[in-house]
Amino acid sequence: MADFDLDQAAEYMGIKRTKLEKIIKNGREIKRTKIGRKYTVKKEDIDAWAEHKKTRIVKLDKADFLKALKFAIRINYAGHTRADFGTSRQRSVTQAVENWTQGVLAELALVKFIKEKFNVRLEPEFRVFEDTIVGQDIINVIRGSISNPARKGVSVKSGKKNGMILIVPVNEVERTERVSDFYVFVRVIFSSDFILRLLKTHPDLSDVKDIIPDFDSIEAEIAGYCLRNELEKRTVPEASIKEMKYVKPSGLLKNNDADWREFVEQL
């Protein structure tokens, strides 16, 4: 059993030390031990962490992306706020649509993960309402040919590839019509030039299409979930958010197979 210092551990993992420190400090996904003046990480902990992440990767295709993008476009033109997350600053339309697209991709990833693992289909709420956001992200649970309304409220929150904190706005937890029983965190990885990739085959771009990459499949990592009473209310300096939010570090989320089985059984 080998112990690495943080520089050795980062090199072994093929990442920068700063990223490893975020995984340890912010996400609490890997434990460290202090020996003298140095922190060490066990090789077997790194290997177990990496292997577990592989089991939580879901592949999404172009059809999934277009479904998410179209929903995001409808949300935009339905009058929903484009305030930047955690601030009062207004995002551009492009930024807002990208964020909404990411959120829907997270929901689609959860649906695929549960279907592949437990053969239960979750039906997301994809209706668009004028000037309001629906309370829950999952409305029906389908087992075989039987469909029933979800018995528990589910809120799916998305993050970027390196996101280490599940973050929920205060009004989504403290307002009766918005509060959920389960809060799920999904990291979504897709190219920032997705619009160019989608438009690559447009006739007007024929003279530049060769320099635009093809549209790739998208990856999403199911990071885990927690219950309402497991969230902590605080500011989020790790994400440069000064306002109060409800949060949970990714490494403290429920994310083993038994956890997910319990999640499905309660829906």
C-alpha cells in the first residue's frame, strides 16, 4: 500500500495539484492524512475513486443534446430570468441557453443512469410554463407498463466537469412549492463551441466547415444525491458565491449502488 504526497498523487492521476486539492478540500472525494508537515494520499484510495467514477459516466448523444437545447430555447422565450447563478447580474441569451441546456442534459443523464441500472424509467418535467419554473424535475416513474406519479420530489442540479459542490438556491429549499425530497448532482461535459459544431453542415458555412470539429457525444457523471435535511445553508466561497445557498460537497453525497436502489424504491 503506497502513500503519495500531493505532488506525487497529482502526477499519478495525471492532473494538476490544484485540481487534486479541490477534489480533496472542496469535494471531499478523496481523504488525505497529515504526516509531519505533509499531507499524503493512499494509492488504493485514488484507484478506488477513479474506478467508481467510471461506473457513474453516462453517454449522451446529439439527439439528447438537441432535445435539451430546444427546451432551453423555449425557456428563454417564455420569459424566464437570465440572472447569473448566485448574483443579480443578467447573463447573455447565449450564456443562459447554454446553462439551461446543461441542466436538461443532467436530467437526461439521470434518466439513462436509472434505466440502465434498475430498468426503471423516470419521466422528466419538460413542459414550459410562462414566467414560472415547475417545482419538481421528475413527474412520473414507469416500471414495466405501469406509470405512476413520483412519490418524492426530485431536483436535479448540474455542474461543470470540475464542479465539487451541489448548490441549491435558497428559495428552492425554503418555499413549500419548490422544496424537494432528493437533490441530485450531475456533472455535464460538452464542448463550449457546440453551436459551431451543430451548424457545421449549414450551406453558408461550407467554406469553413473543415476547420470546425464534428459534434461529439457528451459525457455526464452522476455525482450522487442527498436528502433535504442533509443540505447545509452557507455562502459558497469555493464557487465565488457570496450569497447564502444550500450546499453539499460532492464526496459526501450518496452514490453507491445501494443508495441508488433506495432512491428508486422511494420514488
